[in-house]
Amino acid sequence: MNRELRELFEIKQDEEKNIQPADQNVKNHILIRLAALIFGSIVFFIAMTQAKGWDVLGYLFFMMIFHAVWLLFIIIEMAILQGNEKLKLRNVNLTFTLILLLIYGIGAAVILGGS
């Protein structure tokens, strides 16, 4: 709409919508989240290889809790990124979420299917 017509009818147009979203460094975003997940998983895996008896199951349980907290963080961050209109970073988080759920789903199917 023409600027003069907007002023005449006192139509306020949100100027912030015309601003481009902030720079979205996708590579850095992927590296940080993936490094946190891999590092945490490796730490728990090393602890499981050093443990004996029922301690292995305990470390496995703690590793699953770690993955669940990481997944919760990714989901919360996905909602925040959607609000900030950083859609590329949101899509990366969505991909991480789907991959982790797929891995756990395949693992559950293998374990339950083998019984």
C-alpha cells in the first residue's frame, strides 16, 4: 500500500517484519550440538566398558537420561528458533530430533523383536 494512503488511514505497518533474520551459522550450530551429543555418549560408553555387573545397566540408563535431556533441550530450542524466525536452525534441530528418535526406535524394535 502507498505510504500516503497508510498515513491518511493511520495504518501502522510493522517495520520489523521487513528486517531480515539474523545470520544463521548452520555449520557452527550443527557442530556444537553434535559434539555435545557425541562427547556425552562417548563418556558414558567408556564408563560402561570399565564397569562390571549391574553397573553397566546403570550407566546405560544414565546415558538414556542424558539423551532425553539433550532431546528436550533441542525441542525447547526449536520452539525458540521458530519464534525468532531462524528457520534453518530450527530445521537442523528438527533433523536431530528425528534422527535420535529413529535410532532409539530401531534399537527398541531390535530388542523387542528378538525376544
